[in-house]
Amino acid sequence: MNSSALLKFLEITDLLLASVPTKIQTSSLPPPSTHPSPAAFTKMMLRSVAVLLLLAVALSNAEELQSKSKVCANVFCGAGRECAVTEKGEPSCLCIESCKPHKRSVCGSNSKTYRNHCELHRDACLTGLKIQVAHDGHCHEKKAEQAAASPVVCYAADRNELRSRVIQWLQTEVVPDGWFVKGSNFSDILLKYFKSYDNGDSQLDSSELLKFIGQNDSVVELQSYTDQESNKLLRSLCVDALIELSDENADWKLSFDEFLNCLKPGFNPPEKKCALEDETYEDGAETQVECNRCVCACGNWVCTAMTCTDKTAAVDESLDAGAEMTEEEWNLRVAELNKHQETVEKMKANTKEA
């Protein structure tokens, strides 16, 4: 029971006891004395119990605050997070439950205006997105041509959908063995197509794999975007994602064994996360670099490559405010993001082996 509930209890107690008669008329009672009547005594006792309960709750809350202060004394939580004590009495950094109401508006890198810095960092924590302070005050309206459009990407869900369609299509061509004729199992079907689209080097590159998949209209109909050009690009990107999925020697080509592993029905594609500044992000997470938007897709950061001319555009912390980036600088920046991603993946692999 909290303090507000106890105060309510006191009010109800007063109302109930107000109806209790303070005088009991009977001929058997002794003459009046200095002692309180039974009704008054009962009322005093109930109020005393309620006050004691209120003090107990206040003391408990004080001890809880003292315990939290002690457990979280040496714990540092990032912006938008605060230390909380778990049921086991251990410290844990959680998103801030509520920010102080003071108003000092800031514009986030997502072009959203926040009441203060705390609200911005809290939103970043709750959404899992990388949101930075672009500038103080309300966000300015950006020109339509300078708006950061999302890049066309193949998410893990798109890649898995394409893979599932290819497998379903191939399974329809499996023929069981007959009495006098040998049938064709799943591996036989894959080998037939592998030889049909291989140019003679015993490997399938992205263009050959795309031709193989493109022969079946029901497979290539990925319609994640409204325009056909974007959907066509999506198909190519998902083919690249399929190659990356089982390309063990990282040559961007699939041997037959790699091709077989990629489309094996029992294979469950692993979920890869994107890394940035010692943090990992789920598939679909977004971050802003100047006026460009970067999206996490299949474990890699994919960014737009727009020329930024708006001096109030969102700027990454590692870049100078308002500075334009050449195409070469931008490509280097994206390469740095993905190089950092590869480093994190290698560290994880070494940790597992150890």
C-alpha cells in the first residue's frame, strides 16, 4: 500500500467513524469518568494504526531509495538511460521512465523536435535508433529535394522470402523414384540448374544466380516498393544477400556446395546485426549522417548518397557541422561503417572459439 492509498484510507476511516455514536445510553453504565468512550477510543486506535502504516511505507520507500543509491553508485548509464535495481538486487540500465518538464527545445537528426535533450535521448533509447542533436530550437522545414529518402535495401525478411519462394519452386520439381525409373531428389534438381547457368568456372556469380531466379515469375515478384525500378533493384540486392549468406570463402561466388547449403530447406539463416560505436542494431534500424539516411539490412549499413547543401542538416558527431562531403568521402564513410561491422563480427567469432 503506498502513501496516497493510506491517506485515502484515513479519509474513509474518518467518514465511517463520524457515524459512530459517541454516547451510549443505558442505565447500567457507571457515572461519567475522565476515560474516553469506547467509540472515541476505537477511533483513536484506528487512526493510530493508519498513521503507523503510513510511516512504515515512508520508511520502506526511504530504504529502497537508499538501496538504489548504493547499488547504482558506481554505475554509469548512457544518455537516455537510468540505473535501476533488479529483483536480484543488481544494477541495470533502463530507458528513463520520465524526463523533467523543463523546456529547452532541440532538433533531432531524425528531423523531430523534442522538448529537451532528455526527451531526445529517451526516444532514442525506446526506439533503438541512433538520434543525435542537430541543433538547438525547433527543426527547420527542409526543402523537398533535400529530404533524406530511405535507400532501397534488401532486409533479412525480403531475403528470406525470396529464398523460401525458390525452395518451394524447386520442391515442386522433385520426382520420387519409380519401379523402373530413378527419380530426381532436391540435390539433383539444384545440380541441374547449377550446370545450366554456370559459365564454365564451376561457380555462380550474382548475375548467373539472378538469371536462374529470374526464369520463374512467381519467385521474382518481390513488391516491397511502389515503383518497378526499385523492386527490380531489390531483387538484385536480395540475390547478393543470398550469396553472402553461404559464401564461405568471401569471393562473391557460389560453388555447388555453397549453392546447395544456401537453398537447403533445413537451413535456418542466422540473424546478423549492424554495429556502430560499440552498439549493435537490429535489422531495419536507421541512423542519420548529414542529410543522408543509413539503414541496417542483413547486417550491413546501406546509405543514400545525396549531396548535402542545407547548413542545418543533421550532422554526424564525427563530422564538422554543415560540411559537404564529396562522393569519394561519402563512400569512405560508408566503408568505415561496414568495416567496423566486420571487426565486431570477427571479435564475436573469436570470443565463441575461445
